[in-house]
Amino acid sequence: MTSTIESSIKSLERADKEGRPKIRSTLPELYRSIDVGGIIIDCNEAYAKRLEYDVDEVIGMSLFQHSPKEDQQRMLELFETWKKTGKVYNRRINLITKHNKIVKVLLTANNRYNTGGKLIGSATILRDISELKTLQDLVKLRKYESLYENSPDMYRTVNYRGIIIDCNKAYEDRIGYTKEEIIGTNLLEHTASKSISNMRVNMASWRNTGKGTTSEIWIKKKNGGEFPAILTPTNLYDDDGALIGRNVVIKDMTELYDTKQVLDEREKIDQLKEEFLSIVTHELKSPLTPILGFTQALTKPKLLGKLTPKQLDAVNIILSNATRLKKLIGDLLDAHKLELGKMRFDQKEIIISDLLSGIQSSFDYIVKEKNINMDCEYNEKTTTIISDKDRIEQVLTNLIYNAIDFVPKDIGEIKITAEIMDTFMKFTVQDNGLGISKEKQDKLFSKFYQTDTSQTRKHGGTGLGLSICKGIVENLGGKIYVESAKNMGSKFYFTIPIHGNEVQNENS
């Protein structure tokens, strides 16, 4: 006994010198192999030594000779069950040593077959429960019983070799075994096949370094089901500071994993939607290009000849509807890009005077046709900002088109202004149109919202324009808002940072 203690101390001292953790060695598994008659044909040194025999003495003995008299009948029943079913799993039995001492073990029989598939015996693993009882008592001294047992998270405690010595009710309930079935099993038996390799590596690293790391694995349930979990271990030490096991908190990640799968599926769907929309818009734009080109040419007598008034009216109707369709296609694509956060922004220096004069020129024909007045005002002294010129033009153009649609013919007034407000450039599009009631203004920038469907039928539109304006302005670091009242006209404002803004674009 003294030599054994001295040997253990020297072993721990060597571990200290090597920088590895002090480890209190756990009892090895006991192994025996029997034939179908119950005769032991092989065993390991641990089995013989635990029962106080030499290996040579054990070979040839009946397994019933290693069972106490009071347990003989139960052992016989187990033996007959094994011969009929070919399996015995994690059953508690008692062994008796050469000197009549009782050893409590858990028995699991692994079957052996001949080449013809006939059962010829079993290789039996027996785990000494006496060690487990000692460790369980130690664990109970070092844990808060209510926290461990009643925690909604799963807890299990394993020894140095990965044998489960304790668990809480949440662990029992989630994997479907009773505590009696769990205690004494190897943690790998509760690990899904795809995670066994990772679990082995994790345990080997822990034994070697004494450091437990949080890891993600898949747990296997009694019914064969599996679920993902996060394992967070805490070391257990004996009174001498030697590592004897670890307590593991297990968080079920099924809900999070399912959510991730849903998000991944949504991402795939969004990608498919984007690809589909890109294809559709491209296919729709392709035939529109020659339609717009030739109809515009038809309106110019010097290119394709003079048309009669009736013919010119028909061509203008075609041109107007083709233009609306082109804008609708563009709006659908822009709305989708904004929704996915993939609209591109290119921020450069903008000369406000050039921006507004260009926009005014582009609307000359339309305002003359409707006989309305459109003015642009801006401060000549502060005419440069850093932003995306094309996107600002898009917002202004959208707001101006809306104003043109809703101001009265011949007496319509539209005023566009730009002015510095602290570190922002404030753009305003004001009109004397129909106006918008207060109760409808809150939803005005929502996708597909239309204040009056009767007006929509008259003027066209999908309700995407203002939501796109809002998305562009906010991506550029500004805000958009409206002041209006029924029959009192409208004022649309939006602000843009003078010095630019960090935006997420398609290539970032």
C-alpha cells in the first residue's frame, strides 16, 4: 500500500515538472470475455486484480462463480436474456472477490459472432461503481444542489476518463434516459456520430492540459434523435488539488440552430429573388429600348416624317406608357435592392448649381406641355457637397414627377430649393397641388402605400416611389419628411450630409 502511494506521489511530481495538470487516476474498466456457456475465456489484468485473482486463475471459471449467492438467480436471468436477445446494456450487478468482498459494477455485454453470424459469446465491460459513488459525494459537496438539479440547462458530471457520474433532471428529460441508465456510461454514448471525433479531441486536450474549452457538439438521445448543444466545462479537483473530473453545463441550441437554418433559407430565397428580378427587369427593358427610341423618333418630323395630329397623339400615348413601364421596372429593382441592402452608392463631389440646372432642363418639355411653372433656387456661395449625384437626382426627379402629376394644369407651381442647414444640404420640392391629409402622411413613405387609389388610376404609379426615396436618403445619411394639408399643396424635404456618409454598397 505504501509503495502504491509513493508511486502516485512521484507520478504527480513528474506531472508538475512537465507542466501538466495533477491528475488523480481513475479506476480502469474491467473486461472479461465469455462463451455461450458462461465460461470466462479471457479477461484483463484489471478484472482479475479487482477480484483478487491472477489472470490464469480466472480463465476457465464460470461467471456465476463471481456472483454472490444472493445474486445468482438474477445473474442467471440476465444471462438467459443475453442469449435470447444478444444484448445487455448498463445493468447494475454485484461481483464477489476471492476473499468474499462485494464489488458493485455496471455491466454491458458486447456480442461476438462467428463467420456464419451465430452468437458464440460476449466481450463484457464492467465499470466499478464504487469510484463513482465516491466522486458523486465529492461533487455534491462542491455544488449548489438546487442550482444543479433544478437548472433549466442540462448538467452532467464526468470523471477523468469521461464516465458520467452524475446529471440533473433537465439532462435526463432532454436525452430520454433515466439517471440510473445514465450514470456509469461513457459520454461518447450520448454523443452523435458526427461529433464523436471532436469530442475525443476535446477530452484528450483537457486531460493533457487541464483546460476545458467551450465547444459545440451534437447530442444523441435515447430514441436516436440528435440536437446541437454548447458545452461549457468546469474542472473538479480533490483535496490534494489533483484533477478528477469536470462538471459540464450543456445548452440546447436547437432553437438557435433552427433559426439559423431559417435565415440561411431566407438568404437563399432572397438571392433567388434578386436573380429572378434581375433577369425579368433585363428582359423587360430590352424590348422597351427600341420602343422608346422609335416612338421618340416618330415625334420628330425631320427624322421619320411628319405625322397627322391623330397619329401623333397615338405615338405620344405609346411613348407615355412605355416611359411609365420603364420607370416601374426601375422602381421594382431599386426597391428590392434597398430591401436587401445591396443598392450601390458612389459618393463624389457635386456642384449643386449644375445638379439643379440639369434637373430643370430635363423637365422643360413636360412642364411646358402641362403649362405649369417650375423654378429652382439655390445659394451660389455654398454649392459643393460630397454625395451620390445620381441618387440625389433620382430622389428629386421622383418628387418632381409626383408634383407634376398633382398640380393643376395651366396654374401649377413647383419650386425646388437647396440650402445649407448646419452640416446638411436641405432640398425642398414644393407644389400647389391637391395636398395630403395629416392622417395619411405617416404612411406616405411605406412601400406600396397610395393616398388615393382613384388618383392612382388616373395618374399611374405603384406606391414604390416615395419608399425608394426614403431608402436612398437614409442610406446617404439624411432624412426625408413632408408638410402638407388637403387642398393646400405639399412640401417635401430631404437632407443630405455635406461631407458625405459611410454607406453599405453592393461591393462592400
